[in-house]
Amino acid sequence: MNYFRDRIDNERLDNFFQNALIGIHFLNPERFFIYINEYELSLLGYNHDELIGKKRFSDIVIPEQKKRFEAHWNHILNKKTVQNMEYTLVCKSGQTIDILLNAAGIFNNKGELINTRGIIINISQRKNLERMIQRKNIQLDIANKKLHEKNRLKSEFISKAAHELRTPLTSIIGFAQTLLMDDIELSPQEHSEFLKMILSEGKRLNTLISDMMDLSKIELGIISLQYERFDPVSIIKEAVNIFQETNHFPVNFKTDENLPSVYADKNRLKQVIMNVLNNAYLYGKNGSDILITLKSSSDSIVVGIHDKGPGISTSDLPHLFDKFYRGRTTDKTRGSGLGLPISKEIIETHGGKLWIQSTPGKGTSVFFSIPVQNHGETIN
Ligand SMILES: Nc1ncnc2c1ncn2[C@@H]1O[C@H](COP(=O)(O)OP(=O)(O)OP(=O)(O)O)[C@@H](O)[C@H]1O
Ligand SMILES: [Mg+2]
């Protein structure tokens, strides 16, 4: 009678173990699997014969957690239970799953370990979610830091801008006040000089404000470029003509044969050439003529503007694209230190690059590239 009852109970128990929605296994004192239910087998992707008596539980724990497993095993030998311990197991496919392990030892009357029983719960989904949240948190953290940095740069820009604007404004106010003073007798020539200064400082203020607005529009991405296809040589020659009308300084050309046309904003490109040419003229004119080179590379054309002036010191070089930065070569020239940052932004908005090579005492070369194919232009 007892025999049948035990048999029925065993069958029931086995049925219950096999169909449970948690993993159940037993390990012998050598840590080999001696029993494993269907659920855990399907979780690990092994079949019964591949595990029973052939693999130890520690074999399927990821290498980083093997030491931890040893510690938990000793815990069990000391008749303590292992509760809700997170493990990552390697399945037969090589993929990993995250589980929670609950385990305890079963001992005989003499206190010797007969086997251990372990219950595992698949927490991969939860862990994957946790990892995703962690990744998102890191991304958020990076975005936050970038935002802080942008904020800091904005504040720095505003304070430098205010300083730059104040200089011509102070001159205008000073000259105007002098002109209005009753107790100062000014000759007609002085009078006209002061008015000229006011005009020139006013113009400078105007340039400064439009440069700042330009830069902020490009940075905010609200600048709309008027893309069209054109021959780069013609546009460079146009810019040089405008430059020479005021500066009467020789400019030489060296261009590759059969340069491809480019798809870009003509006026913005002219603006870049003018900025760089003016720099070459202002800061390099002790040297010799200016040379413009045009080369065709695989998917872009590269424009180089070279002078043989004093060059740029290595301490200035890393800062040339900082807003309002003016180097040692400036002497008494007037400028706001926005020409190069604006030029770089314009070129990068076109998908190109702008870079500078300079050797103190030998001269400076400013290069920029313009992609031949650009911004979704359709080729027929
Ligand atoms: N060809 C060059 N040779 C030597 N120094 C140069 C050259 N081009 C630029 N620089 C240095 O780089 C600095 C930054 O140039 P950038 O064009 O940005 O500003 P800027 O010319 O001072 O003012 P602006 O806003 O009027 O252009 C200059 O002040 C100058 O010191
Ligand atoms: Mg300049």
C-alpha cells in the first residue's frame, strides 16, 4: 500500500517539478547535475543527456562569477542557504541568461552533503531592461554634460560679446561727448576727424553684430544655405576680384586641370575665401604674394590659401577657432576674432573640413574642402 502511495507521490512530484515555470535542479557533492527539469533545460538549450552527470553547474556560470559560485558552495556546505543570488549562465548556444538562484544542501544523518537543490528564476528580461535603463542613463548623463558645456560656452560668448561691443561703443560715446562739449574749441579738421572716427567705429559695431548673428544662426542650424552647382574656380576668382578692389595685393593661382563642379552656397563660400584672404593679407603681408591652390581629391575639392608671412605661434594655433580669439600676429590690426570660427562653421555645414598649417617664420596655409556631391542633391 505504502509502496503505491510513495510511487504516486513521486510521480506527482516529478510531474510538478517538470512542469514548473521555474528551473529546478539537483547537484551531487561534486557539483554535477543529477536532476534538471524541462524548464531549466529549455532555458539552457541543452538536452537531458548533455547535462546529467556530464556538466557541473559551475561549468555554465560565466568566468567572472566562478569565484562567487565557490563562495556560495562553501556557504551551502556550512548548511546555510543561498537566496536570490544573481548569476549569468552561458547557454549551449553561447548566449547568456540572467537568473536568480536559490539553493540549499540536503544532508544525511551524519551531516554529510547528499546533494544540493537549486531553484532558478529567469530574470533576463528584467536585467536587459535594467541594462537598457543604465545605457539610457549614461546617454542622458552625456547629453546633460553637453548641455551644461553648451550653456557655459553661451554665457562665455555673451560676456565676450558684450566686452567686444563695448569697445567701439565707448569710442563712439567718447567722440560724441567731445563734439558736444561747449568748453572745447575744435578745428573744422578735428571736428571732421572725430565724425569719421564715429562713423568707422559705428561700421565696426555693425560688422561685429552681423558676425555674431551669423555665427549664432549657423550654430543654431537656422541658416538656410542656397545650394547650387557651380565651377569653384569662377567663384574663387570673383572673391579675389572683390578683395583686390580694396587691397591691390597680388594673388597667384595654381589649380588642377578639369576640376569638378561643386554643389554649395556661392555667397557663403565667397565669405569664407574673403575671411581667409583678408587674414593672409593682414597678418602675412610682410612675406610675399598670396597663393591660392585648388586640388581635386576623391570626393571633394580642396582649396588652400597660402602666405609667407610670420606664421602662427604654436601657442595660438589650438585657439584659432575659439570665438573672439586674436593671436599674437594681430599687432595693431582691428578684428574681432570671429572670421575663422565663422568660416569653419560654414564649411562644416557644407559637409567639408577647414584646417590650418603654419610654421612660425615661414608662413601659413589655410585649407578647406568642399564635397563635390552634397546634401541630398539628386544625380540624374
Ligand atoms: N595667415 C595668418 N597668418 C598669421 N596669423 C593669422 C593668419 N590667419 C589668422 N591668423 C591669426 O588668427 C587669429 C584669428 O583669426 P580670425 O580671422 O578668426 O580673427 P581676426 O582676423 O582677428 O578677426 P576677424 O573677426 O575680423 O576676422 C588672428 O587674430 C591672427 O592672430
Ligand atoms: Mg580674420
